[in-house]
Amino acid sequence: MSTALVHIGTHKTGTTAFQHWAFENRDALLRQRRVALYEGLYGHSHFELAMICMRRNRTLRQRWRVPEWVLDDWQQDTRDHVAAQVAQPTTSLLITAEALSLLRYEDEVEALQELLSPRELHVAVCLRDPQSFLDSYRHEMVQQGVAPSRYRDSHDYVEPDTWLVAWDEMLSVWRRVLGEDRVVAFSYEESMARYDSSIPGVLAALSIDGTELPSWTGVKMNVRTPLKSPTVVKVSRKLRGLRAIIDKSN
């Protein structure tokens, strides 16, 4: 049976580094491991799958970025794109999107399973110490000029009781739908201590033999930096907005 190897993050666990590494080495993955990398609509993170599968009454930052997601035509075009990727004549299809870790209901995971049918899903999830995760997540929000939400169901709710770090509940939902043996979790801290990277942890969790694949050493993205002043944050947000307009026009 053909498989979909789905890396769902979580956020702040080196996901961007893995996505960059996988994209740069997609030819080696296909040639040496018969693993094809899914071609994302918006770059190395394949978050359009989360946009489709998440309940419509839930918040997701990428839905702000692509407001057309609510349109029937966008939904159909995206589903057609996913179907074409799934139909590739290769044994395994690699998908990576930290936004998928925000799917927390059985019907959402079932929607992903249906979207990637007839491929069998095998999922890797990297878990980080909750407090360390929240510290890093809050830091990123400040850098991006995003204010914490006071609504508990929001993805930007970062109080100590946030659902974002309910790892056991998340794993329970995914495993109830896909099966215990098809959702493998590993520790971000342990992978970093052993390899100084979470990339080999992802490969191992997806049963991809990393031997003789291109090196992941030194591949680091979104490294934490000192907080910028509010003025710099506002300018950065404007620049990102302009870049998005230019990219869309091209």
C-alpha cells in the first residue's frame, strides 16, 4: 500500500528547518528512498491541508494569510491539487506542516485521512516541554506583532491552561482515528541533545532511513533572536505584507 508520511510539527520544534532540508534534498529522498515530497501551494510548509481539514469555526493563522480559503473555488482547486499530489506514482509521499498539529478533533483528522486517501497515513509529531514551548511561542508572537487572544479556543491563547500544549489529548485523538502504531511521537529535547537537530528524529519517526542522505548538520531556521522594538515589529509586518502582495502578483 502507498503511504503518506505526515510530519505535523509541533510548532517551535525545528519544523521549518526540516521543511527546508526536505525541500533542498527532495531529489535524494526520491532517488534513494522512493519518497516524493508534496509540492506545497504556498512554500515548504504544506499548511493548505490544515486549512481544509480544520473546522470552519476554528482559528488558524494561515487562514488570515489566505482569506480566499472560504471560497468554494479555492476549496475545490486546493482539493484538486492535493489529489494530484496523492496520485503520484511513488511509494511514499512526504507532507510536513506544523499547522496540522492544531487538528484536535476526530472529524478533523478523519478529514485529513479522507483527503489523502487511498494512501495510508503514518504520522510523526515532535513534542517539546510545555513551558519551553509556550515561552518560544509567545516570543514569536511578539516578534510578529501578534497579540495574545483572550478567547480560550483561539490558537493565540497562551495562558497556562492553553489547549496548545495538551499533548496527551492530541495524541489520543490522532491515534483513535489512525491507530496506535501509525502516530509516533518523539522528544524535541532528546533529539536536540543527541543530534543538535530534530530532523533525524522526524526521519526516524517516519521510518525513513537517514543513512547516506544529505547531512542535516547546521540546518537551523527561525533561531530565537532578541525581541525587536514595537516600531521595528510594525515595519517588519508591513514589509511582509508587501512581499505577500508581490509574490501573489507574480
